Amino acid sequence: MKPHRFKHLILSVLILFFLSSTGSATEVSTPDPVKDAIWTWADRSEDQYAIFLSRQNGTEWEKPVKISNNEALNVVPSVTRTANGNLWVVWSAFDGQQSFLLYKRFTDNEWTEETTYYTGLSSNTAPSVIVDNSGKIWLVWAGFDGISDEIFYATWNGTEFSPGVSITSNTIPDILPVIGFNQETNSLWIKWKQFRKDGYISYSSSWTGTEWSEPKPVSPEPESMTPIKKIIFRTAVEGVESTTVSSENQQEIEIPSFIASPESASIHIPGYEIQSLPVREMDIIAD
């Protein structure tokens, strides 16, 4: 048997920023080892980017399934799983003129048809999907309202997503939203980036039960409140010995070998407040 070594792919989307929800950062569980995870990613298929998905089955991964079925550029997927095992995948697609949202569900042991969510906006990017304790599906994304990119949300009413409602309304671009749900406090929150001349800053809003709170800048958390700084993904390389990377502020997850060069990706790990962790920037580090 050949020894192995691992390249480390470091997720640099500031997991700290996303996991440190209002007063709950230290309560986020870190499942170890990771079980029942789901990968979804955008990768080249023939002459375009398509969306693929694979579920973890014990210690093995199921054969990847191509779930998109169109000729557009499909990117930035988000995935979650309900209590009864149904899957939800939402992603953004660009047809050369506008970007729109598509979604697909895995229910009753089969995939539904690919469906377009018509938002009325010319640009729809970076979707993030989640399910709360009641089984309600929530969706957030960045959409262009004709003036600037704003943060929108919608919920599933049983047959379709409701019309999108803006959480922000200004002339400043708001982008890259991520929605989280704290099961212990039964609370929803959203965090995103807002443009400034000297760079983007973090903003957040929480669900009051009837509406989203006024967006506020996110203050940096002290070091003692940052249990997870990075998630390190590793992929096996033949012919060399394995290397261990360990830190109290890191979580290691192995990338299946079939995810070779994703344009974008996300992973669902049961137990995390963010049910679809986005992989938007990766650095490959060779020891």
C-alpha cells in the first residue's frame, strides 16, 4: 500500500464572521468526526459549469450526481437537509444577460424538476438556504434592485418561494449573505458584507418573529469568543505520507477526490448554525 500525504485547502471565507452570531459563537458545536455531510459544488461539465452533489454514507461518499439541467453558467450552490431527510439546493445561474436563482429538491427518494425562482431582479447571486426547527425553509441572496445590490429573503410556502423582500435598502452594495439558525435559542440571523471605500465591512440582522431587525455593523469578537477560525479541507495525494494539521481553532474535513477543481462549493455539516457553509476562496498549501 502506498503511503499518503495531504494537501490542505484552507477555507478563507472568515468562518469566524459567519459563526459568531449574536451571543452564540461559543455555543456552536463542532462535530468530530464529520458524519452525514453533503457537498455541492460548481464544476466544468462539457462546455459549461454545472452543479453537482454528493452525500456522505458512513465513511464513504456517494457517486456525484449532476443536478443542474440547463445551458447557463451555474455557480455558487447552497444546500441543506430537513429533519425527514429531504434536500434543498439553490444556486445562481448566468445566461449571458442576467443572473437568476434555480432550485431543486430531493424528496420521496427522487429529485424534483429544476425550477426557476423569479425574483423580478436582474441580478441574483450568492444564495444561502436553511431550515428552522419548524421545518420552514428560508432563502437569502444578494439582488440588484436597479440602484445597488441589496440583501433579500424569501420563505417556502409549501408550493413555491414567496416574493422576495429586501432587508437592506440603500445605495451601497450589500453582498455575500449567509443565513444561520441557532437551535438552542430558536433564532435566525443573517450576516453579509457591505461596501466601503476602504473595503467591505460586516453587517448583520436577526429575525424578531415578525421582521428582520435593523442592520448593524458587526463588532469584532474577542479572541475568547472565536472557537472556529478556519475549516481546513484536505484531499489525498498518492505516493506520500499523511501530514497532520491541528489547532484548537481549526476543524479538518476531507475533500472527496472527485471534487477536483470547483469554481465554488458549499458543505452541509449537521450541527452547524450555518447549514450550508460556503467555500468561496480557497488557498492550496503544499507542505
